[in-house]
Amino acid sequence: MRDYKTQMEAAKKGIITPEMKTVAEKEYWDAEKIREKVATGEIAIPANVNHTSLSAEGIGGGLRTKINVNLGISGDAKDYDLEMQKVDMSIKFGAEAIMDLSNYGKTNTFRRELIAKSPAMIGTVPMYDAIGYLDKDLLEIKAEDFLKVVRAHAEEGVDFMTIHAGINRRAIEAFRRDPRKMNIVSRGGSLLFAWMMMTGNENPFYEFYDDVLEILREYDVTISLGDALRPGCIDDSTDAGQISELIELGALTERAWAKDVQVMVEGPGHMAMNEIAANMQIEKRICHNAPFYVLGPLVTDIFPGYDHITSAIGGAIAAVSGADFLCYVTPAEHLRLPDLSDVKEGIIASKIAAHAADIAKGVPHARDKDNEMAEARHAVDWDKMFEICADPEKARAYFESCPPADRHTCSMCGKMCAVRTTNMILEGKEVKFCSEK
């Protein structure tokens, strides 16, 4: 029996939990330093007591940038087997978190199977599941019904939940006062906005926030404070609605910490590159250095089919400027539910952004594999290169699709390979191309 309910409570009591030890080992940190940062809220370790297959990860300042994969069924795409294949792919390529965003039918069977098998953190958005879980139209749902879904997800073992508690009446007033091109693009945010407008009531997740926190504390679920008013196009970024909600999220962060509930704060969205760094700093200041979880940001709006790239550009800038957790975006974003190929492209793009930022930030040992790759390339050791790279199958397939006559080169440069030429000269050999013996 644990003498603490949550990782944060343990940290405040001076207890180093098994999860803190796991994170310390993965991050090359001292476990006591991890404990100190969990106690202040600067690091979160989402770890539901019922997620027994979890390999704990830390999210926060100074740690490796983590990535999340979104999946789940919709009314137009209901193949759970395909979604489980996406889970397997996510785990294979090292995603640290998977969010089940299913919004159709009874989703708990899939979610239980997902939690049972996944070493990655599992997240959900209870608002998405409310209509299907409760089998009610939006207007028929009561405030207490929303809390039932939160409890159900917590009991199943979900490690973190996106709760759109910041879109209260004050935030909506700011949003309506400053018109947007795209209005609300958050699915959960739009549903809550509609519910509030139709019923005349306050956001139930805000009005009954203490009740939400009690449920989360019971199972050690991290609250991911959703940005319902995130910008959905670059023209809407850093506007009154976004900033007004962020201010609310800062206050909600402190209220959660007071109850020993760990917090992540979610951020934009769509945003021009020149605004990203400032937005990361604003979030850290207003939300008291809570871990920051961003979707993208997508740095341009005109590349549907390539938004894994627009997102990776923004994600790299965000992560090097203070974001701690990147939500992947696939080529299918804005177009359809992603297939397996889309998921892989999204994971790799997000991994590139996270890893590039970690190198720039000087995260411990972030450069190790890059240095190993340089040594393997210096030796023109193809097998070693394939072993080191993030996607060995793709790299080998490219190489073998047009094999060179000499395995000490590739088909682009052949015998004019710069590495080969330099190695030969430094070894005291003569370089010849026309009459090489």
C-alpha cells in the first residue's frame, strides 16, 4: 500500500517513487532532482495506478522532448483492428504517449486493451467520449454526467486527460469580443461552447473543477489543461481568446497543484514562426513553469497533405523555446482519419522535431546516436548506419533500391564519394578514377 496518492504528493513528502527512479534512469538525472521538480510541478510523470504495463516517462523542463500519437475511431472509420496496428507502430517507433480520441460508440473495450498492452502513457479527452458513452444528445447531458465519464476513464487506467476547464464565461467573452477567421477549432472546446450556449450554464469542468481534481487525485491521473480557444489558422494566433484562456489555465494549474494533481498545459495550434518562441515564454510565465504540450504549431495553412512537415517545423521551434511535449500531426490532418502510413510519417516528423530540439537544448546524451552515426559514416559502415538510424527498414530499402558497384560508396557519388576520397588520402593512398587498380 502506497503512503501517497499521487506522484506530486510523494514528491512533496520527500518520497522518491519507483516511477521517479525510472525517469531518472532514462534521463541520466539524479532521482532526487526529479523528485524536486515533480514537487514544484515543473515535471509531470503521468502514471495512473491502474496502468500496470506503463514504462514511466517524465515531461518537463530539461528532460527529453516527448511526443504523443493521436488515434481512435470515428463514425466514418470504425476499424479497431487498424487502430491497434497504429498502437503497435507507435510503440515500435518510440512514441512516449498515445491518446485515444475515439468519439463513436462504446469505446471502453478498445481502451482497456490499449492500456493493458501499452508501455506508453495513455491519454483521453473525456468530452469526446461523453456523447457515445452516455448515449445522450449534447443538450440532454448534465454536469454530473461529464464527471461520470472522467471517473470511468480514470478507473480504466488513463494516465492523463485533456480537460477543457479554461473555456469559462470570461474566456468566451474575450473570444466573442475579438472576432476570428476560424472561431473554435478544438472539438472538445466547441462541444463545451455549444453546451454552455444552449443551457446557459457555466462550463461544468470549471464550475465543478474541485470535483474533477478529486477524481484525478484518487487514481493519480495528470490533468492536461486543454486549450479550447487555440488558434486554428495563423491569423488567429496570440489573440484575446487564446491569451484570456491561458490566464485561466494558469490559475487552474495552481488549484490542481494545491490538491497534489499533476498538470500539463496545452497550447497552439496554428502560428507563424516569429510568434512561437514568445508564446512558449508567455505560457511558462503565466502557468508557473508547468510542462507545455503543443499541437504543432503549424506554421502555414496552405499545405494539406504535408502538415506533418508544417507541424515539425513549428514543433522544433516550440521545443527549443520551452515546449516539453509535442503532439504529432500526420499528412492526413484537416483531410481524413490517418491510415498506417500517415501515422508513421507523423511519428517520424514529430520525432525529428523533438530530437533536433533536444540536441539544441543540450539534453544529456541527446547527441550520442548522432555521433555514432558520424563514426559509422566515416567508416562507410552501412550495416552500422542502418542499425543506428531511426527507421532502419526505410534507410536500407533506399540504399538497396539502387545499389552501388562498390559497397564503400552509395549510388549518388560512386567512387567520387567525399568520405572515401578523404579516407584514402589520409591513409596515404592514391585516388584514381579512370585506372584504379
